[in-house]
Amino acid sequence: MTPPAGPRPHGLLRPAPGDTPIEGEYLVTMRPDAVRGDPERASVEAAGALAGRYGAQVQETYHRTGVAFLAVMDAGQAAQMAEDPQVEFVEQNAATPAPEELTDERATVTTSPGSWGLDRIDQRHLPLDGAFSPPAVDTSTVTAYVVDSKVYTGHQEFGGRAEFAAEVSGYPNEYQVCTSHGTHVAGTIAGRTFGVAPTVRIKSLNIDRACPSGGAETGATYAAMKRAAEWIDADAERTGTLAVVNLSYGTRSATIHDAIRNSVNRNTVWTVSAGNDDEDAGNRATAALIVAASDDSDTRRPSSGWGPDVDLFAPGDRIWSAGIGAPDATERKSGTSMAAPHVAGAAVLYRAQHPEASAQEVMDAITAQATPGVVQDPKGSPDRLLYVDPR
């Protein structure tokens, strides 16, 4: 894959259809050439100056994945600020819906490999051979970041390799695991039974509004995703790790597109789900690897997102992974949320094998080595299925 070309967004941007606006909150992204000097200090000063000019109230600033800030203002102030020559665009903060919980069964899994998805990705063609043989590589130089609901770090699938790293939802940090989505995703990346990369470290960042509060509000705000991108890039720089990020919420936010593009340029790999609405996956985070879902007959899952902005398919139907009811709980889920972490696990293995490769080179390699010509009903998507070379 290559980074998207064409003009960058400009002006006042409304939330994507289906997303819930946050009243009075706007994300302001500044032009790259509008801030000079130390990025952190300059971002604070620039945000303060702009807010003062238009009567807005700055809530927080960002500087690692594009200089931006979150502010409280009305629509008129936002429209005026969007036309300022220092500003790239202003986008109303909004919440994306929580991913569909397409859980159809809970049970204990005793099969090997842990899911048919693992079985599928280390061979070019069907039928399945009943085995998964990931390359034997040292993944200690890589960290997999799960931007999702909170991961149940005590699950035996992780063997002490998972930690809760950051609360970025905007709610108080009260550690609760209230949905299994993030745990299931993490298990597909790194579980000892279910994982593509079964030895890598996991860091969990919570963006789910319902998870700490237990309230009626669900989904994740654009601001939460921006905070996650900022936190990850700071952590990767501080620890010297090679970063792979999975975001199985998907997003049509220009702010998050910009954050991911800048994060990739700073050497972080991103995988993003293509959505479960059977719609064109365009206008998602096109700098990331956008992943659609296939079933065990190599057919596009009917609800999977599709289109030319998809990079590849991966197994995403009836996938077994870790659950949250007990340290050995398992669940079977379906959706592009389950497909994307297969690709994240593959990226972990590739980064471990090729530590000198840039994030963009890793993502290009993942798409290049995918198996062509096997996906039925790709519906305008590239006909490529994830492949992990066992050698």
C-alpha cells in the first residue's frame, strides 16, 4: 500500500453519518507549517493564541501525531476558526458507535490450532490442513497496542504479557473490563492458543466510553482515538519498541486519518477494521492497513466493508479467542473487528523478522505477500487474503 494522495481536508468538517456529535467540542488541526520550534511548547502556545482570537476554550493539546487541540466553542466560532490561515481543518468531536458484538457462542475450545483463522493464514489455498506454524521469531523488540475496550490482562492466554497501559476514553480511570471486544482482539493478536504472534507483549488502551462509567453512553470519541495515537507514539519513543497498533473500531474522522498518517510516518504500523455495514470502506483511515473479513470458504463476509480502500482480507467469521468470564473463558465472534487483529499479529511477526523496515515498508510487505485470487465476492476490494509465511 502507499499513503493516500490528493488534497488534505479543509474547512469545518461535520461528523461522519452514524456518529454522535459531542455538543460544543471541536478538534482543530493546524497546518504543518504553522508551528515552528519545539512542537509541544509551540502547540500549547498556538492553541492558546487561536482560542483567544476566536473566544474558544482549549481543553487539551496534541503535538506528536499532528499539531492539534480540543476546544469548546459554538458552531459560529468553529466556522470562523476553520478559515484561519494557520488552520488545516476543524472537525466536530463525535463518538463512533461501539463495534457490533457478534458473539454467537461461548464454550471451552480444545481444538488445535485455536481457531480456523490461524489455520487459514499460513497456507495459500484451501482445504485447511489443521495446523498453524508461525515463524519462530523473537518478538521482544515489538509491542502490540490494542486501542479498544479494556483487555482482561489476567486471562491465561496472555501469560503475564498483557498490561493495561492507558485510560484515554475521557472518563475516570477505574479499571473495569465490561465488554469482551478488546480481550477477544488481543487474544487473536497475541494469545498463546489463539494468537498469530503468541509471544508478543500487549498494551491495552481503553477508548470505550461505557467501559469505565458503566453508563448508557457507548462508543469512542474522535478525541479518545487522538489521545491514543499520541500516547502510543510517546510510549514507543520512550521504550524504543517497534509499535503495531490495532484499532478495531474503525473511523471516518479526518482528525484520526491525519493522526494515523503522522503516526505511520513516525514508524508505527496501524491496522483498522473495514466496518460491518456492507458499505464502501472509503473515507476510513487510509494510511493504515484496512482489513475486510472473509469466512472459512474464502468468501467475503456479507456484512464486511469493501471497496478499493480496503488493503486485504483476513479471517473474520466465527473466530475463537479469549473471553472475560474467567481466566480460561473463550468466545466466538464475527466481524471485521476479528479480521484486523490477524493482520496486526502478522505485522508483529514481520517487524520482529525485519527490525530495520519502516512502518510503511512493513505494511507494503503485508499486502504484497497476501495470497491473490482466492477471495470470492470481494465486491471491488483488492482480492488478497492475509498470508503468514511459516518459514
